[in-house]
Amino acid sequence: MNLLRRKSSSSLWHSDLIHLPLLAAHGDHFVVRYNAKVGFHRDPEKPVKTGVNHGGQTYSEEWGWLGAANHSKRRYVRQITLQRPGEPDVALVTDLLDADLYPAEDLLNPYLQRWGIEQVFQKVTEAFHLQGLIGGTPKATIFQFAFCLLLYNLIQVIRGYVAAHQERETEERPRLG
């Protein structure tokens, strides 16, 4: 991520909360999707900040602790929550605490792009029943996945032509913002 490379020599990881211990062990920074199963305890000394992103969506920033008070790996983090009307909110946590140096929108955008890509992978997995692979070698797996992506893209093009001919909208693509 260019934002972090400009400001430090560390890496920034966009991941899921389950990978947090591994990322923290290497001294890198993280932006992960918040999971309500892990408690977030807001710091009452730090005021909540709000803002609006380029898409007109409201977000809030809170600082606090991730994890129980007696947990040895409890961390002080910043939680950024993007309200998306008609869709579930997106809540991220990060160890990049300085909101001026690391603006919320700069941290939300790459994660939302990642999320859009994950939704496409999920559709491919479901449409082509990729729970079981045809081949057992790495090359076979890559070939099968590439072939499925090609088929997925062809289906999307055909859907677009059919929708245009019928003067209808296609299913909404995953929103990135």
C-alpha cells in the first residue's frame, strides 16, 4: 500500500481478524475486518470522530482495546466503521492509530476493493462447485481456477448483452465503496 510505504518501512496487511497474531508477531501493521466475537472496548478518553467518504457514506472512528481486559494479547486499536445504507456496515480495526497520518478513507478503500474481489471468488466457487478440485497438482489447480474465471467472465459478458437487449439492469456488481 503506497500510504504506508511513504511513511514507514513496515508492511500493511489487509486480512481477516484470525490472522492478527501472525501479523503482530512480525511487527507489521494491519487493517482487518472486525468480528463481533472479539470484544472491542472503546476508550472513553478518546472522542469518536466521524466523516464522510468520497461516495457520500458516513464513517466513524473509535479508539479502544481489542480483546478482554485479562487477555495477554489485548491490543489498543482504532476501529473504523463505514455505514452503507441498505447493506451491512463494514467495520475494520487497525493498529495505525494516527488518524491524521493514516486517514480512515485511505484505509477503507483498499479493504473494500479486496472485499469486492472476495465476492467474485465466492461466486466462482459456488457457480462451478470448486469445493472439490479436478486435479491434485498445483498446476492443475491453477488451470482449473483460471478456466473458471474465464467462464465467469464470459457469463458476465453474455448477461450484459442480454440485459442491454432487454433494456434491463444486470445484477448489481459488488460495491467497492
